[in-house]
Amino acid sequence: MQYNNQNNYENERPMVHKIKKKKKKKLRRLIIIELLVIIILIPVAYIYFQLGRIPRQSLDLDNIQVNDIDLDALKGYRNIAVFGVDSRANDLKKNTRSDSIMIVSINKKTKDIKVCSIYRDTYVHIKDHGYTKINHAYAYGGPELAINTINENFDLDITDFVTVNFSAVTNVVDLLGGITLDIQKDELKHVNNYTRDVARINGTDYTYLKKAGKQTVDGTQATAYCRVRYTAGGDFTRAERQRTVMTQIFNKAKKSSIPTMIKLANKMIPQIYTSLSNTEMLSLGKDIFFYDMKDQNGFPFDKKTKKINGVSYVLADSLSSNVSKLHEFLFKQENYEPSKTVQNYSAEIANR
């Protein structure tokens, strides 16, 4: 009997050894998974903490009008107003005209992004201020009035904004190691002139571009490129350059490492002002690798430059027809019929 017990013990030893080995393996696996989770969570937590430093404004939605439109047709899109201001005092809240106005529309399902600039001299109606240039709205009432003006005149449903100081472009491009731009011959002289000015304002060194053509530019040169307006097309091609730089930055950022993204956040945070919460920004940021910058354009699509009472404005050939084209461009709404509000503004602008 003793022999049998001994024999059973000898048989069980390999099994016990196997079970212990499996447990150790499982434990090692759990430790590795936990370490990976910690490694992932540390930068996320750090970024979340840094995002908390961004100046924010909670918008009073009672002050932001949405016209009588079919909101269901826009439910599949996240629309955000992006304002670029040129403030040497870094005043991002108001008292400064928005040098750049863009509507960024994200298709929630496909992750496609479309960007539409609104030319800053576009003649629109601003609540309590009458008809004037759209970039005045930000100076009069900050992002709240600027968003209200966009919604009222273009039948949109925007309730969020991001304001960026133009000097941030310099920092971001440099941290990304430069971006590629195709400098035209008629742009070269003006880019170099603005490069000197941008460097002086930001207190940075600068290098002149030696020739036109496709090349890698640094942050100072990219910011200078955004400012050029003295070539054919004037402010229209200037807005196009700004969209080009934005696209190049976006595409380069998508390929960046986490340490680079953290450095970008640190540089950008003091020069951003937004209504988006930390959670919303992280929610948008987590999909950055899936976003695709699909198309870009400028509003009005059909336009002319004319003077009213001696002041030069950009006028839509017809505000109503251009709003229809805007909805087709952003949301694929064919034969869109603008609201009564837009039709009334369109008629008034035509009379003026």
C-alpha cells in the first residue's frame, strides 16, 4: 500500500509542476498587461491634466441662434468653428478681429473632414450691429457672437469653437520638423518679407527661402506663407494658403509619436481658447489616426469684391444660392432650400 501511495505521488508531481507553471505564466501575462495599461494611461493622464490648463468659455446657447432648419440632416456631423487671431497680446477672448474663420465639419461615421474658410471681409448681418464684415463679430462679442453670426447667415448648428493665436503655427510646425509647401514664384518675395516680420514679432531667428517650388519650410516661414495676401486672388488665395498649412500640419501630426504630441500640447495650450471640455477634446483626439482631410473650399463660392459707402467687402452673388452650395459641399444636401432668415438677409444684401 505504501508502494502505491509513493507511486501515485510520483505520478502527481509532473501535474502539480504543470499547474504551477501555468499559474506563473498567467501571472506574468497579467503583469505585462497591467504594465502596458499603465504605460498607455500615464501619457493620457498627463495630456488630460495639461488640457485642464486651456482657457475655456462655456457658451450661453440662448445667445446662439439656430435658424428654422432640418437639424436631423446635420446630426451625422460634428461642426466646429475655428478662429485664427493675430493678437500680439495673446488676447483670444474678444477685442481682436478674427484673421481667419473656418468651419471644420467631421463626418461622425466616415471620419472624413471638410474645411470651409469664410472670407473675413464677407458682408453679413451681425446681431445688434447691422450689416458689415464677418470678422468684426469676434471683436464685438467674442466667439459667442461670431458663432451666432455664422449660424444665422449660413443655416448652421455650431455650438463649439476653438480659437488659436497665429503665433502657435510657428511653434507647431517647428515641433513637427517642418511641413512641405509648394511656393509659387509670385509668392516667394512676399513670404520672405513676412518671414522677417514674423521672426521679429516672435523673437525667433529666420532664414529666407532661396527659390520657389516644393520644399520643407520651418514654422516662421509657414506662418509667413499664411499671411501673404498681395498676389492674384488677394484674400481668397490667402485663405487657401491657411487651409493648405492646416492640412499639412494635420497630416504630419497624424504620423507623430506620443512624446511629440505631448510637446505639441504643451506649446499650444497657452495659445488656445475653446468651449470644448477635456473629455470632448480627448474624444476627438482619440480618432486622429482615422480622420481623413477630404476636401476644402472657401465661402462665398460665387463672389465679387465691391465697395459700399467707400468700404470694400466680399459679397456673395446671392447669399441664398451660396448657402445652398455650402450645404451641398459640407453635408451632401442637394437642392438645399435656405431658411427664411437667410432668404431675408440675401434679399437685403442684394438691395444694398
